[in-house]
Amino acid sequence: MNLKIRPMRKDDLPEADYIMRVAFGTFIGVPEPEKFGEGQEHVRTRWLADPNAAFVAEADGKVVGSTLAARWGSFGFFGPLTVHPDFWDKGVAKRLLEPTMALFEKWGVTSSALFTFAHSPKHLGLYRRFGFWPRSLTLVMSKPMKAEGGVAKWSKFSDVPDADSVRYLGMCRGVTGSVYEGLDLEPEITAVRKQGLGDTVLLWEGDALNGLAVCHCGPGTEAGREVCFVKFAAVLSGTNAGDAFGRLLTACEELAALRGMKSLVAGVNTACQNACEIMMARGFHNDFQGVLMLRPNEPAFDRPDRYVICDLR
């Protein structure tokens, strides 16, 4: 097999998307693997966010796998990394990881991560060889849309005038930097705005930004049909963070209702115990779970006193 790893191009997107669905669908065992995640988009949206952080594997000139990476300031992650089932166990995933790791080194991130199957020794073994260590479970949770009627003063980033966006993004960095030094969600916030994927909720305490939530809504996004997906959310660390987190969840529910979504989905790491317990108390139930792997083997922002939603699927 003549295997080549190269940057992903726009004309690779249909095949990379097809392989992603077939690979996950086959591994999970759905009847029609190519229909896995129907209505959701991961490859196209993440490639558009940063075309220079995506790679494909070609075997004899044919695309057989791909991976996509992202940088949130001092924090990097990759996924989905997928290989066509016909090419499993041939070293393709390992070759795809090599330029991804080089990218993390170039970016100088202090922590990098991925989400994978907790029950798969093959996946855990592959990523351990690159320095990642399995830490906490990520609970992918959901609840039917039923606004709780809480009190939340919030606004949408889509309503921020272009002239003020730099200032607002700076305030967002203040929130995320309080949960992990250098964490910066600007790339994700701007991708959601430019691609029309949903919106970013901004939670206020008076005139001060107290929290944010990057949300995808509906088909053609990472959410899927009639779903509001909270990809990342955090509140300012401090004494009243738990109360603020509850109000941020209320704001996300209100955004979902405005968008006509029927369910709210969010992945939270069990190391963020307090956030998990608040979500469960508000009616979120666990649909499935995976494991968060981190390099180096340190908690980053996954700590009981950090109120963070972070779904790296």
C-alpha cells in the first residue's frame, strides 16, 4: 500500500464525510453505517473553521481516512479521526496522528485532548502511544426542551456589532482564562457566527460577562435535526460559579426554545463533578459516554470547582 498523508482540500470533504459515517457506523454496529449521524455535520464545519488543521490519508491515490484538529488558545484537540473499515489495522490512524502532533507542537499548546470510546482497548492503546492518558468519562447528556423559567440575563453574540466584536471576544477570554490559563474560544465563537451554525450565549452579571456557551442548532451543524448542542460552556470561576452555571443552562434552554429546537444536548466531564450534579438535578439524563484523554496527564480545566461543558466528539 502506497500511503500518503496530506492536507485536506475542499474537494476531499464529501469522501471524508462518507468515511467518517461508515467508520463510526460500522464500529458501533448500526444497520446502515453510511447513515450514521444523519443530519449532523462535523467534517465540513471543522474544516471551514481551520483548513490548515485537517489531514487526509491516501492509499494509492484514494482517500481512506482523515483527521481534524482545533486550537482554543493554550488548549488543542483533534477529532473525528476516522479510517475506512477496509483499511483498519493497517497503521493509517498512526500516520494521520503524526502531522497532528506536529501541529500541536507548532501551536505550543499546554494541553491537548481527544474523546474516544472508553470500552475500546485498540483506541486507548493507539492514543497512549502518542502520550495521551485516559482520565475522566465524558457524559453526553440531553433533556427534552422545557424551559425551567429561571432568571438569566443573557444576550447573543450574533447581535454584537462587528465594530464591538474584538471587545466582546476579549471579555470571553476573561471568562475562559479563569478556568484554564490561556484558554480562548475565539476560533469556535467566530466559526459559529461566520458559518451560521447557531449562536454563542453571553451571560451577564450587571455589565460584567459571567459566562458563555457556544451552541450549534439544527441540521447542517454538529447538533443535528431539532437539537441544540452545547459544544462548550463555562462560567467565571469564583464563589458564585455554581449559581451562574445554573443561569447559563437556563439561557441555553431559552436559546434552544427561540430556535425551535426540541432537545438540548451537552457533554460534561465527570471530573467537573459539581457541573455534572447541577445538570442531573435539572433533568439532563445520560445518553452515552466516552473517555477524555489528555496530554500531558494533568486535569487542565477538568476539576470539581470548574463549571465547564466541553464536548470534543
